[in-house]
Amino acid sequence: MPSQQRPSPPPDELLRSDRFPRASAYNPDWILSAVSGAANPLWMTEWLSEALDLRPGMRVLDLGCGRALSSIFLRREFGVQVWATDLWFNVAENGQRIRDAGVADNVFPIHSDARSLPFSTEFFDAIVSIDSFFYYGTDDLYLNYLARYVKPGGIIAMAGAGLMQEITGAVPEHLREWWTHDLWCLHSADWWRRHWERTGIMTIETSDTLPDGWKRWLDWHRLVAPHNSVEINAVEADQGRYLGYTRLVGRRRADVKLEDPVTSIPGEYTSHPVLRSSS
């Protein structure tokens, strides 16, 4: 039985964590004014950054950046240049948020679909995706497309909501009220590792889950969506059996040639009769 909803601790307490010392320095009001998904973007970015070697001046694509909190965090904490790219959220709003954070000289808001990126190939040192890669990255052809934008030897990395183990049969009873058809895009760290490794494009450096990630998921939702009882009850009932946060870091292999994507086929029409001759 789902537990009774109980009052949440104040935001300042919930958003201060010894596990995430960098994120804990940021104003809770600033974080809560820019909620964009099912995970705290600063927690996810800090966790992902622990598996990366980010250095000042590196060019980073923050793909599916939401309201650009992760992009601002990356710039402030690591001194990298960030292209804050998103399809859904208003690019002018992101631009104002970036200016107000004092990082407009090195964080650039971009409105773009992840499948139609406006960048030159091998432009980035690293590509990161915070709680959004599952929206587009399950496509078998997508990694070959995306990897073109990172330099050989460069990093592609993601962190966000996922599964602790794959659901191979019916959805477990305790998840059925919450589960919708679009949630089949969620996968385990092992699934993502296989999905990338089989292409031969990437060398996987990290593939894991956040310890007690389901508790972080629960804390975040109690704070930002306390009336979403269906999801809160599902995560609470699950206790980390299926739901949590996953992380994957891979490096583009320099010895693998990427196939050029087919964007158009030249016209070569020759006119012929439609039917066989009767003679």
C-alpha cells in the first residue's frame, strides 16, 4: 500500500546534500524556478561530471539542456564553453537565464532538434545529455549521427532516469498505474552499454547507476511535483527494484570511420513506358 503523503522538508534542506557539494551551493529558488524534468539537473550533472575530465576551454554540447541549468553549472564549475541546445524550451528564456547567471560569454543558447544539429563535424570535445537522451538516443542509427559532432577521442556521456533492470515481460503490478507507452524508452545501464558497444563507435568508460537513486527521484518529485501522487507512489512502492538513475560515458574511437548520413539522393530519372509493349 502506498504510504500517506507527508509534509516535505523545506527546499533548502532537500537541495542541500553532502553527496552533491557543488550543486548544494546553488540557490534553491533559482533551481526551482527552472524545473524541466524528472531529475534535479544539477545533481545529475555533478554525478556525470565525476566520470569526466572536463578542463577549462573545452567545447561542450549540452544536448537536451532543458532550461539550461546544467549548461550554466558546467561553465561555472569547470570553465568549459557550452552550447546549451534544446528543442522544447524557449531559447530566449534560456538566453536571459544565462545572462543573469553572468556566463553569456561562454554559454550559447541554441534551439535545435537533436536529430538536426546545426554544428560542424568534430566541433566538440565532449557531448553531455542530462535526463533527455532516452527521448532520441534509442534509435539504432542515432549514435553514428551524433558521434560525428565530437572529435575523435572525445566524450559522449549521459545521466538521468532509467531502469535498474530491464522489464522483459508485463509491467510489474506496482508500476502499472503510472506506466505509459512512452516510458518504454527507459532502459538499464547494461542495455545502454550494449546499445553503444555493438556499433563499434565507442569505447565505454563508465556504465552504472546512482546508489539509492530512487530516493533522490522521490525527494525531487516531492519537492517539485507534490501533487503527482501516481508517480510518487510508484517510485516509493518500487524501492529501487526497477526505477532509478543511470549513467553512461563513452569515448569516440579514433580508428573507426563514421558513415556519412544520407540526407538526400540525387535525381536520376529516366523516362520509360509503364507497361510492357504488346508487340
